[in-house]
Amino acid sequence: MSLIKTYLHNLQMNNQLEMLSQREQLMEDIDAIITSQYLNDKIDEDDMEDLIRMLCDAVCKNFPTK
């Protein structure tokens, strides 16, 4: 592989890794926010888990891995 192709491939892989890291952090933030609301407002635990799942699914849909 040429030097330029190697550089571009590595750049693309780094961008992909950064995006996946940001996506994971966003899902962790969603979980923390919803869980804190659950603890403060005493919402139903099943509703909380469903909401977290729906929001994380939306994140994955909008930030696909490929």
C-alpha cells in the first residue's frame, strides 16, 4: 500500500474510532440522564428502560458503524 493510501486508511480508521467513542459516550449520557430522572421522579422502571433503549436505538440508527 502506498504511503498516501496508508495515511488515508489510518485517518479513516481514526475518524471511525472517534465517532464510535462519541456514540458510546452519548448513549452513556442518555442512560445517566434518564436514570437520574427515574431516581428523582420515581417513574416506572420498565418505562425508564424502554425510553433508554429507544433513545440508544435512535443514536445507533443515526450514527451507523458502516
